[in-house]
Amino acid sequence: MNDEISIRLYSIADEEWISLQPNADFRSTDVYICPICGTESNLWTMNGNKPRIYCQLDLYIEHDKLETAQKNYLALIMRLKNFLGRKEEKDLIITEKGLLAEKIDLLHKMLEGRDDLIIVNSKAKINENYPFSRYNMSKNIWKC
Ligand SMILES: [Zn+2]
């Protein structure tokens, strides 16, 4: 517990990270939420002279599956919006949309509750931040 007290929090907006060494890990004052899986984190890494935040779940194939399912779901909603085809075809799209919604729910449940927050003030601002992927070479299969 005493170790945590010595951890300094850095403001991203005020560029307090500017003097950190390349590859240094640090914690931010604000919370950042992954728009794909909803995981919250304040762990950053210096990538050269720029701070980057990663979603810790982005190293799993399921995170990619969730992102793809979300994109496909939105595409189906757009398709239904201006749909002029036959009713049978529309029903098929609606069925596909329902199946995708179930898949998204399942993947969300699998990945939820993995927040990575240390010493966050209860008044910390929560920002949405698309994670920079450093795991694009090889991904793991989720094990839980
Ligand atoms: Zn994520």
C-alpha cells in the first residue's frame, strides 16, 4: 500500500509527461475509456516522445472481434435506414442484426470488469480515447 502513495499522477492535457524518458510508463490524473470494450485505464507509456494509452484487452483476438461486430452492426443499421428491397431481404438483415447484438453482448460480458486504474481521484475526468494498438503482430485468445 505504501508503494502506491509514491506514484505520481501526470496531467495529459498540461503535458506534465514532457520530461519522461522514452518507454516510461506512467499514470494520468484523468481516466481514459476504450470506446470499443469500455475498459477504463490511466496507464500510459511514452512511445518515443509521445504519450500513448493502450487498452490492455487489445492484445486479445476477442477485442478485434468485438470491434468488427460493432462496425458490422452499425453498417446493418445504416442499410436498414434506407432499405428499399423486398421484405424477405429486410427480415434477413433484421435477423442478422439481432444475432450481431447477441455476439456484441457476449463479447462485452467476456471483456468487462478489467479496468486498470491506480489512485484515481473520484472527481477525475473520464475521456474517451481510441487505444493505440501495439499488439498488431500477434494476438492471444481470451482465457477466463
Ligand atoms: Zn478496449
